Amino acid sequence: MTKKELTFEESLTQLEAIVGKMETGEMSLNDLMLNYSEGIKLSNHCYTLLERAEKTMDLLVTEQDGKLSEEPLDLEGDV
């Protein structure tokens, strides 16, 4: 499974596992570098998925006449 096929949850789980292994302090420098590199890729993938979700999220609002309309989600900090 490639990074692009991983879900956010799968990517985050793998990233947490890498961090856990690195925090033990028992890895060689080479293994630390390889795990760090993999962690950066997973982190970037998670960020991309979150950014995509944020941009495509819409709120459905019920109008007084009973019809539904879409409005872009207004997140804190957005201008």
C-alpha cells in the first residue's frame, strides 16, 4: 500500500508507531534517519488529507422554506 492509498487514520497510526520506536532511544543512527524520513512522508500525507478535507467540507443549512442549501465552512482564522 502506498502513502497515497493510506487513510488518514492508517497514516497517523504508522506515524505514532514510528515516533514510539524512536523515543525508545535504542535505534542506530541509520535506523533513526530512515524512520525520520518515513515519518516526514507520513506527516505530509496526513497534512495533505486534512487540508483536502478542510477545503471540501460544506455545511448543509436548512432554510425556512425547508430546502437545503450549501455554505462553505467558515473555520476560525480564515479570512
